[in-house]
Amino acid sequence: MASATINPTRMELNRLKGRLKTATRGHKLLKDKRDELMKQFLEIVRRNRELRAKVEKGLEEANAAFTVASALMSPEMLEQALLYPKQSVELDMSFKNIMSVNVPRYAFHTKNEDPAEIYPYGFAQTSGELDAALDALANTFHDMLELAEVEKTMQLLAADIEKTRRRVNALEYVMIPGFQEKIRYISMKLDENERGNITRLMKVKDMVLQEAHEFKQPATA
Amino acid sequence: MYKIAVLGDRDSVLGFKALGLDIFPTEGTEEARQTLHKLAKEDYAIIYITEQLATALSADINRYKTSVTPAVILIPGKGGSLGLGAQALQMAIERAVGADIG
């Protein structure tokens, strides 16, 4: 599509050639970026699947135990038992750069180092199922945290892959062909002008020669 | 320093309290939505939300998909897994690849 708005000049041609070069280089770079992102993404997806299955299984276990516990204990007792947690969790977040996508990395530390310290109640008034539920939760928590990290990474990567993919496609199917078409148009126009110029010069030369000839003839006659 | 929140119905989230997470038991959808947005504005880096609750809030959850914080993560509630987490995974793949790959 050679639009009528471009000037068929040598300057424009040079400018377009420069842009085409940049676009081609950008296209190659973005394509590499997309491929690498995709590779990382698929790895993360695989990890995510594993973790999610693990977490869901763990939580199901915890929920089952918890349901039994809440059936055995009165809601008030349950509430009271869990009212004041011994444990507290603090989360540190750092960032990891995957192909210029910043993804979070979580590191958590608990106030209480002892893993047996999760039970915030005395054992006298609570049912054993509650212990089992909390135990299952505590065991799953590590995976849950990793799941959060992996899932967020996956979401961010997916968004970025989509963006990169669009850019690659736009360059490949719109920008680069457009530039090529325009360059072709300008160089054809310039060549045409050149040919026009040559024929005009030849014509002028002919006319000049003719004139000189005619000028000479009466002189000799 | 960031915090972790757990959002869902009372029975599903109560246990997380013992782990030291902040729990927000909610029953109504509207209440849950407001809580979610409020938590997102505060420094909660991870918000776990039960799938049962998430079914009604999918639009609100999608809003946080492209921002770095918070990470809104679906977990199965006391009713068991609804497969929503796996569905979210599938959606992310579809988004990245541009086509549904099985």
C-alpha cells in the first residue's frame, strides 16, 4: 500500500531505509525475547501444576480435619482456641528479573522458630482433630507460599508474553512490509524520474543537434 | 515488610490464624469485594481467597492479575476444590500462547 502522502525523495528513502533496519533488528530481538519468555513460562506452568495439586490436597486434608474438629467442639471453644496465635509470619518480598519482567520472590520468616509452636492453645480443652488440621495447614503453608510466587510469576509472564507477541506480530506483518512497500514505491518513482530525465536530455540533445545542423546548412549552401 | 491475608468463609480460614496469617472471614459477596480492594491497597503481598468466594469476584480478581502486588491466589475452601485454580492456569496459558492448547 503506497500511500499518496509520502514524498518520493532521496531523503525520505534514506529515512525509510533506516527505519526498516531498526524495525528488522527490533523484530529479531523481540522474537528472541518472546521465545525465551515462553520457555520460562512453560517451566513455571509445569511447576504451578505440581504445586497446586499438592496444595489442594493438603488443604483438603486440613479442611476435613477441621470440619471434624468444629463438629466436636462448640464454635465458641474453637474460636477461643484460635483467638490468640502464637505464631506470626512476616513476609519479605524481593524481585527477580526474568527477561526484564519483574517477578516477586517471597521469603517469609516466622516469629517462632519451633515448628511445634503452632498450637496456640492448651491441649486439655480441644479435640485432637484440631491439632491434625493445624498440622496439615502448617505443612501445606510452605507450598502455598511457593504457589503464590509461581502463580504471580505466571500471571506476569503471561501478560508480558502477550504484549511481546503483539509487538512481534505488528512488526512482522504491518511495520516491516509497510516500510518495504514504501521503499519500493520511492525507488521506483526515483528510477522513473531518472529515466524521464534521460529521455528528456536525449530529446534536448537531438533538438540542439538539429538546430546546429540547420544553422550550418544555409551557411554551406 | 509485607503481610499475608486469607479471605473466605469462616470455617475455611479460621485455621490459618494459628499460622500467624491475617484472616478476614466474610460471608457476603459485597463485603468480600470491599475487603479485597481494601487489602490490596494496604501492604498485603499475598491474598489467599477461597474458590467459593472467588466465583463471585472473578472480575475483581482479574484486576490484580497484571499488578505485582498483591498476588491473589485461589485456594480450595471447605467445600473442596472447584477446579478454579486450574482454570486460572489454563487462562494464563491461553493468554500467553494466543490459542487454547490442551
